[in-house]
Amino acid sequence: MPTPRHLQNAPITEAIIDFRVKARADLCAEDFAGVKDQLSNRLPKLEEMRGLQATFQVLKGKGQPPLVQDLGLQGYFFKSQDEKVIAQFRIDGFTLNRLRPYTSWEDIFPQAMELWRVYLWVAKPAAVIRLAVRYINHIPLPPGTEKFENYLRAAPVIPPELPQYVSSFLTRVTIHNPEDHVAAHVTQALQPTTDVQRLTVILDIDAYKEAEFLPEDPAIERTFMQLRAFKNMIFFNSLTDQALRHFE
């Protein structure tokens, strides 16, 4: 079993720290615009987040054009100058996205908690109902790779009687850890490509806990540490040592 360790060239393309909340009834998305000046030094770019809802109907056996409803303003994206850090302030919660190049948990998690406190100051939610740590990894495979099992410990298996050429695959499982009462959606997919010599596997790990917390409960931070540990356990047990050596 591969040993969890720091990877100097980790294949992380996006790291996400997410809080979902039970919003108070009188919260308006426009309220979040008030923190623009407070965040302007580190997150100077502001974009509106709007919601759309599409309804599809079939009448007399024929598909109808979708009915699209504008749900209005849902919140704001606050972005760094290089757009590598994105803070989402929404009615239903707060999310911090860190895009490549990834720095470290010790860098992004304190940022997330600091911005979460800004969110709390405005939103004053009734409760937190879901916490998540999601990491999306792109695993490049060496040219000429024929056996996915040399790199993925849960590689797709093709019966030996069938041709072994694979141009795409997608697997998704949900793993539960009863000891910490956390779970994770784990998705593996072969990135579409026309160049069989340049294959990339997407490993998407979304570790989460659905429970109700008071907005300033110290258990929130402890839960994020559990989610991070669970995410790391899944990552290092999804790849072989041969694959991991490429990221050291």
C-alpha cells in the first residue's frame, strides 16, 4: 500500500473547500456586495453569479423547447488578480476554489477559514449542513501506456477475451468511513483525447460530511481535518507507487 507523503509536484488542478448552509429567510444575494472593499486587496475581481433553471417537456411524444427560468442573482465570485483563487459568496453557502498551481493545505485552509468568517458576518446563516473537501487531479500517463493497472489500483478491467484497447472510461463510487461519519464520491475518468500517446486520467475526490453545525462551532475545523485525511487516504490508495513516483 502506498505511503501518504508530501508530493513536490502533486497533480492537483483544483482544490475546493466548501460550506453549505441553511440560510436565514431575509438574506439577499446583494448583501454580499458589501464586502467588496474589504476583499479588494487580495480578491479585486468581482463577478455576479446568476441562476438558471431549465424545464424539459415531452408532449404527444415530441420534445419541446426547454423552458428557461432566470432565478436571478445567487451571489458573487470574488477573484484574485490572476484568477487562481476564487471565493464564492452564495445564499446557500461559501466555497473557496484554488486553481493550479496548487500551493498547500497550510496555505489555502487558513484563507478559507478567514473568508468564511467574512461570509458569516454578512450571511448569519441558521446552520451549516454540509462540509466538503474536493480535490481534482489530472494524472498523465506515460506514452505507450497499455495497462492502466500499472498506475491505477482500481483500474477498469476488460475481460481478457476482448480487445484491450480503451478510448474512454468513467467510474464513480461513494465510500463511507463509519468511524468518522464521513463519505467521499470518487470519480475516475479517462480524459477525452485524439492522441493515444498522451493519455490523462482524472481522479476527482469529493470528501464530505452531512451534519448540522452551529455556524461558529469549533467542530467545523476538526471535521475539515478529518475530510482532508480521508481525501489523502483515498488518493494514495488509488494510485500505484509507480504512478506516485512521477509526482515526487
